[in-house]
Amino acid sequence: MWHFLFGLRGRISRASFCLYAALAFIVLLTLLSSLYAYALATTNFENGGPLPWPTSSLGMIGVGLWFLILLLLFVSSLTVTLKRLHDRDKASWWLLVFVVAPNALSSAARLWYDAHPGWSEALGYLLDAAAVGLFAWAFVELACLRGTAGDNRFGPEPLPKAS
């Protein structure tokens, strides 16, 4: 399990990737729900103020655990995606195309909208469309297309043929 989540070598199948994605989504949803529950429990946040940092020992442990789980989820998501790219016989730099670029384009669109309210939003729409296009390409490439048949430069096929 450790190698599956954090190992950088090898390949994984579509089914393993999709199962991981579903479980990671549930973990992320749980983390965000816990943050929302904390926000609702604080009166300062309800009045429009910033979400306060917990001051109790238990609250500090909870925050540390929350960030640790989020960090482990982030790192494991990158490594699982990397191994799925390996199954498609693609190098590590494709993470830039499928993970970094869509987020960068979407963030640039948000900055454009904020910097130019009501003024020529065409560039923002174009950036958002490019981000969605890259995300769709990543989805098809990682979750829909079959991996390389047989061994490739990253290792043996994750699902060997039954004899």
C-alpha cells in the first residue's frame, strides 16, 4: 500500500487510478466538511470576520492532523497520477500539462476577472476554456484510455494477461 500511494516507480491500471480518485475525493470532501463545521461553530466567522486559529491544545492537534492529511493526500495524488502516466508510457513532465497548467490557467483567469471587472472578460473566458480543455484531456488520458500493452520503459504491465 505504501508503494502504491507514495512510490515513484512502476505503473498502475485505470481501475486502480479511478478507485484511488474516488477514495481521495471522499477524503477531501471529509476534510472540507470538517473545515465547514469548524467555521459554523465560530461566531466571528458568521459575522464576516476571518476564520480564527484554534487556541486550545485539542484544536491545535486537530489543525495539525488536518494539514498532515491534506499534505499526504496531495503527495499521494501526484505519485498515483505519475504512475498512471507511466502506464500510458508518458514521462513525469506530463504532470505539468495535466496538473499544473489547468490550475495555473484557472488562477490566471480569476486574476484577470478581479483586475478587470466589467472590462473585456474575453481573455478570462479563454483562459478558463483552456483550463477545462486540459482537464478534459487529462481525464481521457488517465481515466479512459488503456495503458501500454506489455512492458514499457517504466516497468511491467500492471494487469498481466491470464494464461
